[in-house]
Amino acid sequence: MIIIGDPIRTVAPAELPVDVHDLKQHLRVDHDDDHEDWLITGYLRAATEEVERFTGLALITQTWRVRASGFPAEIPLRRRPLQAVPAVTYLDSDDAEQTLASSVYRVAGIGSDRTPAVLRLGYGQAWPTIYEDTEAVRVTWTAGFGDTQE
């Protein structure tokens, strides 16, 4: 049985999806107070994390990784919209890390904000022999609507 772990974020977004100044205007906070700005920013971070967790969306570009004990029929990439899959690595039969050629697999769902993307074996290809380890396969991807709030 192949075990697929939970995705983990390896690179956080460079900024929040909403400008704190704009949020303060929306909240009708018209004064500057470092403590209150810190508190509002904390609330915004918490709300962003909850929205992303609940919806499966990455609002601002971020990098994710999922690990698996083998190559299943599909590896779901659960943060969307998917921008790119920069690396698929695995432990070969000698326990040495290798990078899987992009010609071996295909990715469905790039750019979709409604359907999670999946990584599948390419037509006429075969998965390589891997070392027996719970984290023998690692897929890294970037997801998000863009690098900035715009």
C-alpha cells in the first residue's frame, strides 16, 4: 500500500493577500498604533490561513511539497491554482536521491482554481524502481494567483 503524506508548505507567500492599510480603512481604523497594527496583521494572517485551508487555495504564490512511499496512479497536489511542478525526486533502489525527468510524468489541472491538480504517469512511461521508504517520492509545486496582492 502506498502512503501519501499531507502537503507541507516549504516557502510561504512573500506578502499577505490584503494590504493592512486597506484593511484598516475597511475596519474604519483611522489612527496609527503599532500594537493595533500588529494585532490586525495577526488577525489577517489567521484569516488567510483559514481561508486557504478551507478552500484548498493558495492566494499568493507559495511552494508546497508532498511525500509518498511510492508512485501511486495519481499524486494529488492539493493547493491550487497550480503554477508549476519544478521537481519530482525519489530515492532510487540504492537509496540515492534522483530527479525524475519531466517526460516520465504529466500534470493535469495546471491553472485551475476549481479542481486540484494531479501528477500522473505519462503515456508509455514506467515509474522507476525506488527504495522502500515512507518518503521515497517527493513532489514540489508552486501554487497561487500571483506573487503580489494585485
